[in-house]
Amino acid sequence: MNLRISEGHAFFLINQDQFSVNEISKQQLLKIMDYIYENPEKLTAYTDDDYEKINNPVEREVTKQIYQIFSEFAENTSVISGEVKSKFPNIDY
């Protein structure tokens, strides 16, 4: 998953889908989390310099916080997967 900054606004990108941080829905966040769960290695890291390209300071901070949650989730996918598999061993994954 990538972050795209265009004309001072932030967008999360997954394959061909683009989600505006300003208008992101619960369903879109779920789709992103599902993608990260399946592909944690594809989450790209960003620096503060990257975020500075976002014009609106509130949008910038929201983007950073959401992306931090995505990063933490990606780091813990193997633990989460192990917990799910141990609690539901009869389900094929």
C-alpha cells in the first residue's frame, strides 16, 4: 500500500483503488486493513518530509496517525494470524 500526495492532499493507494484521507469510509479502511493483513510487506514507509507535502495541517496529522496504525498493524500481522488460527483451528485460511 502506498501514500500518494497530489495537489497538497493525501490518498491511500491499493492496486488501482485510491482513497482520499479527507473522505475515507469505514468500508475503505476495512479494505485497506484487509490488504495489509494479506500483504504486510507491501506497506511503504514514509518520512516527515513526505507528510509535509500535505497542505492542510489537520489532514497531515490525520494521515500520519492513520498510517502509524497501518504500520503497527503490518508489524503485528503474524501475531494476529497466529492468534486467529489458534482460536479457530478448524477454519481453512
